[in-house]
Amino acid sequence: MATRSALINVMEKAADKAARSLKRDFGELENLQVSRKGPADFVSAADLKAEKTIKEELSKARPGYGFIMEESGEQKASDGSGRRWIVDPLDGTTNFLHGLPHFAISIALEERGEIIAGLVYDPIKNDLFHAERGAGAYQNGRRLRVSARNRLADCLIATGAPFLGHGDRATFLGEIDVIMENTSGVRRWGSAALDLAYVAAGRFEAFWERGLSSWDVAAGVILVREAGGYVSEMNGKSFNLDSPSILASNNNTHSDLMKLLRKPLSNQKAQ
């Protein structure tokens, strides 16, 4: 069992406190009339409540750090450390809204553009993933390593899909077609934070998606890297929190997946 640092303990405490209210709210969802207004407003309130709890806990423990949060935006660091928390209090909101028990709290710490710690907590399965720069990645205290599979035909790949006016559907359909043709399966589970944690844990060989925000991926990126995986943009460029796309994988499959994902774009240009 790994000894958690003071920093990870701070993050875990904040996530655990927010998770308690999220679990209560998730349990209440089934009692709501499923109308367009009711559940959506309810989830929004649950989201905001969780974010407020996380911000209060992290601010108490590290008063000078800045924040970038999905709901309440950006707050610069006041202590000159150049450190800021990147928080998604409920990654997988649509799953939550529909009563699907697959969502997570994601907390990362960035220092002058580099992610130095990350935590992804799935409160329903009580799955806690964490990583610190240079110290490895862990799930519930157990050291994680990415999958060792190297044949695409054996690989299970995760992704996120465009929906209701979001994303480039034509490009995505080309990408998923070529990935489906060459791998053992594709999963779209609706939480990028957990998709990345599952790559770190070797459950998925890779994850790709376009158009994500920093709070969707920050914690997951350090999990994958500290578990021995590789993260880049889909075209192979170095990944940063403003990147328009992400491809995270075990090192064995990264270049093969990049080649596959280029094919749909090449075909579009040729037309």
C-alpha cells in the first residue's frame, strides 16, 4: 500500500467531502419526475454544490493557490507559486442525470503549465486514482501500469462522441470506423477522466477525443504518464492543456493509432 503525500491527502479529503453530497443527490434522482427542467436543474445544483465544497476544502489547505473550475471559471494564484487547481466536480454529468453510475470528481494541480498531481475519484465504485510527478500512479493504493498489449487487434479503445451540435460528426465517424476495423472494440462511457484513469490502469489500451477542456483531462493525463503511458495530440504534437485533441495510450500502440486516426483526415482532403 502506497503512502500518500500531504498534497494527495488534501486532494482526497476535498474529493471525499464532495462525493458524499454527490452520492446523496444521485440517490435522489430516481425520486424526481423525469422532465426536461427538473433533473437538469437538479444536476446543475449538485454540480455547483460539489464544486463549492472542493474549492472551500482546497482553499483551506492551500490558501494561495489559484483555480480553474468548470462552473466558476478562473482565479489566479495569490502567493506567487504559479500553482492552480484544475477541477471538474462532476465529470459524466449526462450519466449522472440518467441514473448511470459512471461519473467522477477530477482534481489536478498545475504549476506554471505542468501538471504535477492528479486525482480521479469514482464515488459509486469507490475507485480512487491518484498520481504525482515522478512518484507513480495508484488505484486505491495499488501501483498502476498501462497495458502491455501491442497488437491493435487485441486492444480495447475508449473515446467520446459528438452530440447535439457539439463536435465534428463527420470526422468522428471516419475515425471510429477505422478504429473499429482494426481493434477488438471501442467504448464510449461518457467520462473522459475515467477513460484516462482506465488507460492508466490497463483496462483500456488507449483513449482519443477532440474538443475537451483542461478540467476534463488534467488529472487523467498525469495518471497515464505516471503509469508508463504516452499522451500527445492526435497528430503527435506535444500535449498541453489547451490542445484541441488528445491521444493517450500505452507506448506500444501510440504510433499505430496515430497513423489510423490520420486516415479519415487524409481521405477528406483527397475528396
